Amino acid sequence: MDREGRLSAAVRAANDRSFADASTARALVALPPPPEPVAGCAACAQLAALRSHARAVGDGSAETDADVLLARHRRQAHERTRRVFRYVPFVIAQDPSALPEYEARCVSGDEADCGASSGPCRGPEEVEEWQRGHTRETRHLRYRRLFADYAVLEPVMSRTGSAGATDRPGGPGGTGAGVPDTPPRT
Ligand SMILES: [Zn+2]
Ligand SMILES: [Zn+2]
């Protein structure tokens, strides 16, 4: 990328030496069109202003410099973000074919944790039942609870709007977290 940028800058600089007009050089060697500023971006606007000033005063090399800077800025500030979105067209959903697991481990004890565990359970009620029983037997009162489920990434097939728009339910502890937002395949 950078090497490419430097290379095209060198090409342009060489052309600037032969041709006074940078846009003529661009047309002759079929360079890509000059980068456009992204609307609403202050950095883009600044570089575009720099370029139009250079163009206005006929400073071809300053114009080329502004082009290079604007192209680099676009790559770094704008296109990278877009690329990330393009490469994540997945929805993360709870795997309905694997049951979630609930578990509690007793962490009561002064020096060391008791360590007694319910083992994997099918639901929170089962875990609570084990906790009550363990507390009745030992008077232990403090537990660490675990919840585990399986998640699958499903490619986004046809969604209106940008593919990067992630609107899956979330939020810590929310019951909606991990619920598939696409209908199950039939
Ligand atoms: Zn910008
Ligand atoms: Zn215990």
C-alpha cells in the first residue's frame, strides 16, 4: 500500500517534471482519478482545500502532494473501516442444537474454596436446587455461577442496508443476548 503510494507519487513527480499540468500527466499515463474527499470529514476537507488552492495557483507538485496525502488519509481513516465491515457479514447466534449449560461452584471457605460443584446442569433451577442442598449440608453460602452456550456465526444472506449494520440483541445479562435474529432454517 505504502510502497504503491510512494511509487505512484514518484511516477507523478516524474511526470510533473515533464508536464506542467498534473492532470495532463494523469490522463497520459492512465493514473487513477484523484481521490475525492469524504463528506463531513474535516481532514478530508482540509486536504481538498489544500489541493484546490494548489490547482488554483498552478502548483502541480503541490497538487500531487495533496492527492497523495488525501489518498493515504482515505485509506487509513475511511476505507479500512469499510473493509472491516465488509469482512464481517456474519450474525452470531446461539446454536439451537446444543443446550446451554449452567453450573455453580462453591467458593465458600476462609483459606481455600470449598470447590464443590454442581456439574453441568440443564437449567438454572437445577443449579439452585443443588446450591440449596449444599448449603443445607455445609452452611456454605457463596457460589460462583457459570453459564455456557454455543454460538455459531451465520453469514448474512440478504439484508437491506449496509452489511455492517450489527443490530443483534445484546447487553450484559439480557435474556435476549445470543438469541438468533434470523429464522431457523427449515
Ligand atoms: Zn477524511
Ligand atoms: Zn461448599
